[in-house]
Amino acid sequence: MTQCDNQALTKSLQWLAGEHQLPPSYTDNALAFYPRVIDWLVAALDRYKDSTYVLGIYGAQGTGKTTFAELLSRYLTDRHDKTVANISIDDFYYSRAERQQLAADVNPLLATRGPPGTHDVELALATIRRLTALAPGESIRIPRFDKATDDRAPASAWPAVTGPVDLVLLEGWCIGCTRSTPAALAEPLNALERGQDRDGSWRRFVNEAIGEYQPLFALLNGVVMLKAPSFTAVTDWRHEQESKLRQSGRAAGGRVMTAAELDRFMQLFERVSRKTEAEMEDRADVICYLGADHLIEAVTLR
């Protein structure tokens, strides 16, 4: 079995730390746990050497999915000469105008991007299917969403990927989510649902929309889970992130959310997050267990 090249991994981590101003603890922690994950993935790529491997990276908000995906992409490109397409479920949000129409037709909560039902699943399906079928020298552009404008970026700004593609990384907080039973939706879960979804129209719409995501999830050949210790920790991490944005002045749209706004925002994700966290632990191929400090405490492989 191919062993992770720790020297190459260190080089990739140094690049990543420079890009994102990561503390030394992140690099040390990654070197302690990620070699096993990388060995697992390289072995999977070897088994799929005549086709494209599609890996889902699941984790609640703030678990480090994007950073992890960037690390895998950098290491596999530099060390194994792989062509990697790195995409996020966030890249496929509906445009602002489309979400405003949903808000008018169904429930005002649907104007806010994030929950199932606010993504263009058909575009995501078409993009991944195209990536897995690219011939040598053939290229496509991958959609991107501009969170600063809360709208899809113009097609001219979409990055290009040239085939053949060895690996597609699809990361997102709702990767692998499944529908709830109607009975499970009957009672509001939090203050937002009690106050702004009294008739249940929003949560029923989100639940119904989850069914449309299943063909997308069926394209995944494997899933890595970054497991948060609790939903409370996830909310705390988002508060920390918002605080750093406030201090740096790099907030999307030039402003940060107040604590009350952020608590409300997180409640949009709570129902699906709690259910998916509970289920994914039994379905993921790799689980990275995170502590309250964001660092990995253990890794399990199946």
C-alpha cells in the first residue's frame, strides 16, 4: 500500500498555512492524523485508475471541510500528479433572484441560502457528470457562488478544469442528508421555526427538497466525515469565525452578523445538521473526530 509522503504533506501544509494563516497546531495535528486518510484515498484512486473517483466531504459548519479539500487537492496534485476538481455544494446555490421567488412562493425563509432547496441540484449533477466524462484535453468551467454579493458569480469568473479528472472533491454541510418522516417535522425544533415557520411550510419544503439531492449523493464513491463534538460547538465556531471577520474587515458584503443574527442563521441549519450528524457516522467511509478546539482527536476507517 502506498504510504503518505510526510515531506510532501508538510510542504502542502506549509502552503495551506500561509494561504489561511493557520496556527502551528493545525499542521502538527494534520501530520499526526491525515496520513492514514491520504493512504486510504490513494488506495481508492488506484482502484478507480480507469475512471474518476468522486469523494464527498461532509461536516457541519466550521469543521474545516474547505481547508481539508484544499489540502487533499494540493498534496495529490504535487505528489501524485493527479487532476483534482475541487467543488463545494455552496457553488450551486440558486441566484438571489431565484431564491427571492422561492421566498415569495413558499416561505420567506427561503430567501436565505443554505438549506436544501436553495441549491440548483440539476446544475450540480450536470457538472459532476461532465467532470467524470472529460476526455484528455477537454475542459469545462465549474460554477462559483459569490457570497459577497449573495449571488452566482458570472460564468466568465468560473475556473476551468481540463480532463481527464482523477478525483472530484464535493464538500458540503448537507452531503448525504436524508428526508425526515412527516411526524418528525410536526413540532418546531427551535425559536426560528416557532416564530417564522408556524405552519411548517418551510421545513416541509426543505424536507421534500432533500429527495432531489439523492441522485447527486449517489454519484459519490466514498465519504469522509469531519465530525463536530456537538451542534453547540458548531455554533460557537461560527461565532469565533464571525469575530475574526469583524477584526479583519473581510466580512462578506462588508459587514458581519451580530450574535443574535448569527444564532438565528444557525437555526436554519440545525434540524438537518443534527439528523445528518447522527446518521453519517454509520455511513461514512472515514470519520475524523474533532474536539472543541477544532483539532482531530481520532480517525476511523472502514
